[in-house]
Amino acid sequence: MHCPFCRHPDTRVIDSRSTDDGSAIRRRRSCPACERRFTTQETVLLMVAKRSGVTEPFSRTKIIAGVRRACQGRPVSEDALAKLGQQVEEEIRSRGVAEVPAHEIGLAILGPMRDLDEVAYLHFASVYRGFESLADFEAEIADLRRGRREPDEGSEPAVTTADTTS
């Protein structure tokens, strides 16, 4: 590592720590020539392979921007969008591959998006999956309804009674 101040070709690592989310390593370094200190941050570069064949670095910001567009007019907070972006990035990085197809990122977005807001999910899914008719929407809505938790077949629903005696 070259010193950013004097360009000396060798520096010494004084301290190494993982970042809070564990996605990078921060290193405190010292230059033996000018004795100045500086910090570096090392991350694993995750690349996205687009349909056109072009590869570009993964960007959580781009994911959040796309989800934000789908959530326009919906009661979704910026914190919820940031959390979704982090969930998607963690899921993609957990696969342990250096290059991921853009299609897989879209699939990784759909799950958390469904939990975030069903209407925004339908909007995102309709664009991502290229819905062409009302039947496509109806099928997706039916899937959403089936995905909701329903009471177990063997259990009876809880009944609340009010005491009407005076």
C-alpha cells in the first residue's frame, strides 16, 4: 500500500477492525518514511452481470432507488427502504460469488418487498416480471393471498364473547 502523502511504497498496519455490519475491514496504517497515519477500508467487490453482457459494481443505492420508485405514494419510510437494501445486499453477498446476474438481484428484492408493502410489491413485480394482462395481476394477487398466514385447519378460531347480563 502506497502512502497517500509521500507515495512511499510500503506502509505498516497498526490496527485492523471489521466494520459494524461486517462487510469491510478498516485498517489504520503508518508510513515509515513520513510517519503520517491514515485509514483504509477494504471491501470485497461484488459485480452485477446485466442482460446486455456488461458488468458493473453492485450498488445498494440503485436497489433502494428502484424500490423507492415502486413505493411512490405508499406509506413506506426511508428507514424501511434502507433496511430492505441492506437485506438484499446481505442475501446476495451470502451466496459467496464474485459476480451475480441482475435477474437474481431482482428475485432477491421480491421477498423483502412483499413484506414491506403488498401494493408496492405488485407494482415492482409487474415491471420486473413484465405483466402483460389483468390475468397476470390476478395470478399474483392470488399468490399473495395464499401466502398470508391462515388459522391451522385443526384449530378453531378464537371467539370473544361479551357479558350481556346486568
